[in-house]
Amino acid sequence: MAQVINATSFLNNKKTFMESWKLKLNGTWNEVKGRAKKQYANLTDNDLLYEDGKDDELVGRIQKKLGKTKDEVVRWIENL
């Protein structure tokens, strides 16, 4: 029973986390983009182009450029 609760809790926390970083994309993306370019000068405006509803494409471009996993990129964006 404890494993089921832990798995459910993990999935709920992951869902909340994924929703919060998407809110960041919609709300303060220009500020976040500036901080991202300071940390990784090799990221271009095209790499960081965000279009509403195309967050997976944004993450994919950043993943490719930085060689990180999707979860790593999402956590990095959330922490900017």
C-alpha cells in the first residue's frame, strides 16, 4: 500500500512541477530567457523561442544544444 501512495504522490508532485514551469514560460519568459543566455552563452534567440503550446519543442531545442535530459532542462528552467 505504501508503494502505491508513494507512486501517486510522486506523480502528483511531478505534475505540479511540470505545470509550474509552464506557467513560468507564459509569465516571465523574457526575463528567464535573459538569465538562460547569461548561463549558457551558446543558446541563441532561436533556441529560446517560445510559442504558446509548443513547450516540448522549446525543451527539445535546449536539450539538443546543452546535451541534457528533458527533466534536467525543465528543472533548470524552473530554477532560473
